[in-house]
Amino acid sequence: MIHKERIKVLRGGPLSQGDYVLYWMQASQRADYNHALEFAVRQANDAGLPLVVYFGISEKYPDSNTRNCRFMLEGLKQTAAKLKAQGINFVIRQESPEEGIVKLSSKAALTVFDTGYMPVQKQWRGTAFQQIKTPVVQVESDIIVPVETASPKEEFAAYTIRPKITKLRDFFMQPLENHVVECKNNLQLESLDISDPEKVIKSLHLDNSVTAAEKYHPGGASEAQRRLKTFINDKLSSYAEMRNIPSEDFQSGLSPYIHFGQISPLQIALEVNKTGLPDAKDFLEELIIRRELAINFAHYNSSCQSYCSLPPWAIETLKEHRKDSREYLYSLDELEAGKTHDPCWNAAQQEMVVTGKMHGYMRMYWGKMILLWSRTPEEGFKRALQLNDKYELDGRDPNSCTGVAWCFGKHDRPWPSHPVLGKVRLMNQNGLKRKFDTNAYIAKIRDL
């Protein structure tokens, strides 16, 4: 079902005179378990109109490169085939999305948006809304509890948002029934051919220094579903014990697919929850509480990608220690190349550069070390976010930018003071060695 809390009427009124209902697919890049798509299908059926789904590919999206674009196109290729089989017109164009949706809306009776939380996504939707003349409805499709329903403000930490989400979780964790579009008129709208992703990539002005990582993370809904099944069958029962051991592989590996909307967090939560396994609770804490805390941060804090978004206590303690002597200082080029004195950190950097995904536990350590090895905390924050968004397939996302901010004190509390870090939580090599076999992790990455 589609709860009314997921639906935000941005401009009401009766459906305009138009040739179709239009859905701007941008965040939820999938044909299944997509509340915005389902809402658009129902509206089209009620109006007796065909449905047009639009997606704009823009090289202007921050930190777009060959890696993340290839992953996205692999997913869109599968989505296009599925929508076509369902009789839905899928229009993909190489243009800035907020401009493309405005042009198509001129012949639409209703325009439906999905929801994005990063500043550029909100900017796109705001710009488009101001120019679109039809009724406009935005539908939340990539979160369990709608962000404004969970909380009307930015939350301080997981412990403040957890009870708010927990009391609403079961109400919103309901399967989504998919309706079939009834008017299957082929409107013959111009659309980009994405059957050959490499050809599309060559036509875009992208950063080609970051190579595709399909060997490790092939894009698309089919791969996301395969990974979900494998995780539930082979890893979930040991998730709590093994998830923070980087030399092993007990994380779900789904974050890139969630980021690009190739799989629904709701579907994941339902599938995991119905197993009844004790470790499901630990996984759902990460998928729902922690992820939706990050979305709360991005939604209510327009500076979520900036150092100034840190809590006052963290900014104050880092300011007090900004002139502390650093044992090591590295340039951005040295960090990017993984040329530091720390073999564990170098391995984590290599994992990210080669595969497009760093183990979650190592990402925390990785960010902490960048803070210690930079001349100022502001420089460290900027570097960590820059490297994260350049190489991580799940970068440029509320979850990943919150992860960087956490390394600098966001959603955490003051700890005993240390040089450089002040009261920001310490992580070090000795802690890693107590936690897992660091040599095994280094060897694993060396063999990539």
C-alpha cells in the first residue's frame, strides 16, 4: 500500500488537459517496489491515460565519472526493458533532468516526482517545480518511515531518532501492491538508446580516471536481488558477529544498489524481517535507524556536505587542537595513491579505488586517519568527502556523507581527549588488531 504520509502534494488541483501522466524517475531507478511509480500508474489508470516515465542523464551531476555512470546505466538498461514489457513509455534523454522534465510536462496532465535528499537533488526538483504548470505530487519511495513523519527536525543522534522510527516502523513496513498500466499507448517519444552503456559514456564529458568496477559490483536490479538472496541465505545468521571483520565478507553489499535506487529498502527490510533470525535486528538497525538518521541529517541540514554541519562541541574541540603537532602529514595525492606509513589504511584505500566499495568498518578508520593526517580539520573533512564521492559507488549519498561527518564527531558524543582529535572518538591500529586479523585483510586486498 501507499501510505498518505509518503505523498506530498506540491501543487494540487484537478488533472490538467494532457496526453499522459508523467513520472520523473531520478532517485528510484527501478520498476519494482517503487511507490512513486505505483502512484503514477494508479493516476494514469484513473485518468485513462498512458504513463510516461522520464529519466535525465546529466554529466553535470557532482562527481560524475565513468565508474558511477556505468553502474547507473547498467541498472537503467534493465529498468527500461521491464517498463517496456509493462507497456510503460520510458524516455531517457541526455540533458539536465530539471530541464527535461519541464519540457515533457508541457503535454502532461499530472507530474509525479520521487524524492531525493541531497542538496543538488532538492535543487533540481525545486527548479523544475517552479516552471511546471501541471499539478505536481512528490512520493517518497526510498525510505521506510517518511522523513518528515519520523521527525520535524534534525536529530542529534541515533538514540534520539530510534524511538520515533521504532514506533512507526511496523505501520510503514507493508508490502507494495503493483498495478498494471491499462492504457498502453506507444507515444513514440524521442529517447536515448542505452543498450550500449559504453557508447553513452563516450558521449559524455566525464572523469575517465575512475574506471568502472563491474567486475566487483555489476549494476542493475537483477544483481541487487541476487545479493539480497545470498545475504539472507548465507550471511544473515552470522551478521552480528562477523559484519565488522573486514577480512571476511558478511556485509550485504547492497549500499550501491540502494543509492542508485536499483532495489527498495522496504523490500530488503521485509525480506530480512520475515526470516525471524536474531541477527535481523542488527541489520535492520543499520538499514532503517542509521540510514534514516542520515537522511534526516541531509533533509534538514542544507550544509550536510560541509564541515560547518558538525555539532558545536566537535567544532570547538577540533578548534582547540588545530595547532597540535601531527605525527604524519600527507598530500591529497599521497592519500589517493594509498602511499602512507599505515598498511591497513593503504589497503582500505586500495579496496575503494579498485572495487568501488570499502568495508564499512574500515571506512570509519579511514576517515579518522585522514583527520589526523591533514593540516586542519576542515582540510581533512574536505579530503575525506572528496575521495569518498570520487571512488565509492554509494558516495554522494546521505549515508556516506554522514559517515564522513561521523568520523569528525557527527551523531556521536565527546570522548576522553587526545592530541589533534580533541574529544572526537579515537580509532587506531591497535584497536583494529584487537578487532580482527589485519594481516588477513591486507592480504585479501593485495590479491584484488
